[in-house]
Amino acid sequence: MAYNMLQQAAFKRTEHLVIEAGVDTEGALVIELPKELLLILQNLIGVDDSEGEGVDPLAYLLAWLVTFDLFVDAVSG
């Protein structure tokens, strides 16, 4: 259920950024991945599983799926 919500949020964010990029005549718009998403990806990658506490593969893959969802229907400048 949470992934569905994140997927919808990613779609709306991408849609908003595409519109903003389309009306940005000065080229001042800087588009970056959300800091919170980058932190999640960094934390999942940096987990030390030497004590048997491995990364949950589902959480890892879902974080990347949300990242890739940000690029659906995005246009290049």
C-alpha cells in the first residue's frame, strides 16, 4: 500500500517538474531527486550485514522502483 502511495507521489512530482521545466525560460530550474529518497537509498546500501542483519531485498528494490518512477514520462531538455 505504501509503495502505491509513493508511486503516485512520484508521478505527480514528475508531472509538476515537467511543467516547471517547460515554462522555465531562463534555465534556472534545478531538478534533483528528493533528498529523503537519496537518504533512503544511501542507508539501504550502507547497511553492514556482518552481524546477520542484511538489507531487506524488498525494501531495497522498492526504493529503486520509486526512484525510477520519477523518470516515467519525463522529457529531456
